[in-house]
Amino acid sequence: MLLAARALANLVDVLPSSCSAVVHYGAIQCFCARLLTIEYMDLAEQSLQALKKISLEHPTACLRAGALMAVLSYLDFFSTGVQVHRHSMSLQSSDVLTALHMLCTLCFHLHLFPHGGHCLFVL
């Protein structure tokens, strides 16, 4: 599974036009499932990186598949470098509201998410 996740992440990274096919065949749901049931940390980190690359091309598909909740569920397990998100995007979707409670909780844990207040301001 790790090699398959790595292959898909590299494919999307090198050939962004392949993102549509990867999304069409259900890779987002598979990556989310790997994040929600972490058995192997390497596979979870690779899934997180793949979702990051896919979300650049298909953010709405990621939201609809529940990627936001999957990523936020285990935010404290991943390294700070993986947690940093440099691009802000305005989202107009009810799917974001399901993650709002978790975002509020993270705002109070400043050691995990030092700029949590900024995220709520953007939302």
C-alpha cells in the first residue's frame, strides 16, 4: 500500500493533469481511509502528502470526500513541517462547517497550532 500511495503522490506531483483520473477512480477516499485508521505511520504520512498535492487541483473533491476531517483528526501526530499550510483559500462549502469544532479546539492548543486564531478569522 505504501508503494501505491507513493506512486500516486509522485504521479500527481510530476503530472498534475493526471489528478482528474486519480480523483475519478476514488483515490481520495482511499487516502482518507488510511488517515482515519492509521496502521502504519509511513502510509499515513504518504497519504497526507498525496492529499496535499491532489487538493491543489481538486479542493472541492477533497472536501466532499471528508479529507479535511481526516487530516485534522490526527494533526498532532504529524511533524510540524507536514502541518504547515502556506496557502489560504476561501471556501464556501458546508463541508467546512463539520470541521469547525475541531478547528476551534485546536486554537486552544497553541503548542500544536500557533496561528489558529488566524484560521478562524479567515473562515
